[in-house]
Amino acid sequence: MASSGKSELVVLANRLPVRKVDTGPSGDQWATSPGGLVSALAPILRERGGSWVGWPGDTGEAPKPFTHDGIRNVPVGLTSGELEAFYYGFCNRTIWPLFHDAVRPPEFHRRWWWPYVEMNSRFASAAAKRLSEDGTAWVHDYQLMLAPQMIRMKKPGARIGFFLHIPWPPEELFAQIPWRRQIVEGLLAADVVGFQTKLAAINFARAARRLTEATGSDSELRYRGRKVLVRAFPISIDTERYEQLAESETVLERVLSLREMLGPERRVILGVDRLDYTKGIDVRLRSFEELLSRGTVSASNTVFVQVAVPSREQVDEYTHERESIERVVGRINGAFTEPGRVPVHYLYRSLPVEELVAYYLLADVLMVTPYRDGMNLVAKEYVASRRDGSGVLVLSEFAGAANELRGSLLVNPHDIDGMAQALEAALHLPKAEVGKRMSALRRVVRRHSVFNWADAFLKAVAA
């Protein structure tokens, strides 16, 4: 860190890399949050003496900046009204559905837009105070698409990168948003605008050329005398961590325990998702229901375990999605349960990573079938955990991971018959074919970890 107290690298993300935990009589303490992004960036921030700007997770006045585990945390506060309009409103009812192919109709409200502008300004100002004149700001995700331009105005000599973790929609969909030009101009202030897939990068470049005076190609734009690199940087996972967990005694003991509870003779199909209407959980379950109806599988020989992690419960669409999924689960279990054998086990909760890896090792088939997903790291976690080369991945062709994980069985998540057919094929693939496919998947995942991803992005920004 420079003597002025400024940082060479400042990360901006919606959330800080820490969360409050209740430690009993001593009060709340900060603990490092789990997740690949934090794991990847923490060593870089420690090495460079960097700062992380983000929301601490509750409303009211923000705590003062503090250091935790070698990283300077710079909290940004939100009032309850700002949280409602900025996060639950504009981010989750305008941007989220629009950028996921309008799976649900997006809502466009001015009363949500202006808090979005205000919060981006607040994040950008906090970052600029920490950033050295020629330092690097790395802005993350759809909550902060205006921040690059706001930082550029305050720190014209800085290097700025932006990475979008969700898809960027086709230009005819993006064009619906009333504030389309402002959003694109916000991103064009970055030196590098990164996406999960090449298609998303192309969609953005086309929107930029249509809506602003930007010129150039799908991979490099010229805008107001500056070069803007537009590229795909597919994110990955901490592969080694999942491989090590898959070998741990605690996890292996849990696998044996789960297998005994579910039935050692039964094949296990697994779904792991944040409960979100983009994930296609209900249609996935209906494809399993189709196999049960045909008699292809039964509760005595096959079980479906669906883990649904609670998410955005204050948003009506998510409450309705949970109710819809639970109705499907109830219908299937009501129709196909046999004595001592329930066909679907539904877990509406978060699982510790050790428990999650135990389920990965238990599953003969993992179904990852979103209608649209930026990447989907669950698919890569499953592959990294399957050290013995077993297991079959059924993957939506509309997940970003489908571009890399070609050894999976690709499906159209809108096609119940096609998904049922792929699931049946997955359950009956010859062992040699299973091993061949998983070997190919593991080569891809092992070759490119989340640390490679972070390094490649920052090198591009520095170039």
C-alpha cells in the first residue's frame, strides 16, 4: 500500500467479502464469506494491499472501514428504502429478469432507477477515496454497471475493469430498458468489460455500437478516444479445494451415511440450485415425473434429491416459485411413493460445503438445467468432486458452462420430453462411456481454476 494510504487495487462488489456472525455474549464478529470470488481475490488483495468496497448486509449507517484477514473492507450503507428500490426493485425485478432472456417480464420504474444511480455513485465515491491515481478498480456485476464511468470521472488515470457474472441479453431484449444508453456508457468507461461467454461479449458490443458512438469490432471498441477490450473470461472454481474435500474422511463418512438412509440399491439424481425462477427446477422435476409415469424408473430403484437454497424471499416472484416447486414435489410424492421409499427428497436450505460435496459424491446424475445462466459453478463443483471418474452431468445448453463442459449431456430446459430422454440415457450410460465423458470434463475443470480466471482478467486490465 502506498504511503498515502491509497490502494493499488480496489474491488467493488455488491457484498463485502465478510459477513457478521453471532458469537454469543461477545457480540457479532466478522467472518470471511464462503465462495469462489472471495477465495480468488483475497490473496491478490493481501499481496497488493488492496481494498474491497461493498454492502455489509444490513441497513442503517455503515460501519467505518476495517481490516479483516489482511483485507481493507470499506462498507457502503443502505437505508431500508434504498435496499427495497435499488436491490429488490431495479436489480432483481428489472435487470435480473431482463438479462435472463426475460424468463419473467421485467418491470421498468423510474422510482427504482434513481436509487440505482445513487447507490452506484456511493460505491464509486467510496472506491475513489481508496484508489491511488494510477491504481486498478475491478467492478463486479449488474448491481454496479454505472460505477466504472463514475470512477473514471474521479480517477481519470486509473485502470478500470468490469466483470458481469450474469448473461448479457441480445440487443433486441436489452433495448427495452429505458436507461439502456446510460448503462452502456457506464460500462464503456472501463478498460476491459468481461463476460462469462463470447456470445454475451458480442451482445454487449453490438448494443454499444447501436446505442452510443462506439465503433470497432465485437472484441475491441473505440469510445471517446479510448480503447475498450470486450472479452469472455469464463469464471471457474477452486478446483483443488473440491478435490481435497472429496477425499476427506468426514465427507466420505457422510456419503456412506446418506447412502444408507436413501437406500444403497437406489440410483441418485441430484439438483442443487439457489431457489430462482431462472433455474428451471420445476421443469426438471417434471421430467423425472415423466420417467416415473412411464415406469422407466420407480421410487424403489431411483431417488431425486433437490437442494433449493433460499433466495430473495422478500420478492414475490421467489415466493411464488417456491410454492410452485413444492406443489410439484408434493404431487410426485403423492402419486409415486412406495412403502419406505419416497421418490423426491426436497431440501429447502443452505448446506455446508462438506455436506454439499457428500451429495456430489452420492449422485449418479447431476441435473443442471437453468433456462439461462451466466456460468453455473455447481456443474464445475460436481465435476471437480468426481475423482473416481464416475457420474453423469445433464446440463442446459443455455448455461454458460455448456460452452466448456462438452462431455455433459446437453438439454433444452424448455423441452420436458427431451430432458426425460436425456435423464433416462444418463441413468443407463455404459460405464466406459461415463468414464470417458467425466474424464473429458475433469480435464477442462482442472485446467482452468478461479485463480487462473482472476489472474487473466487483471493482466488484461493492466495491459
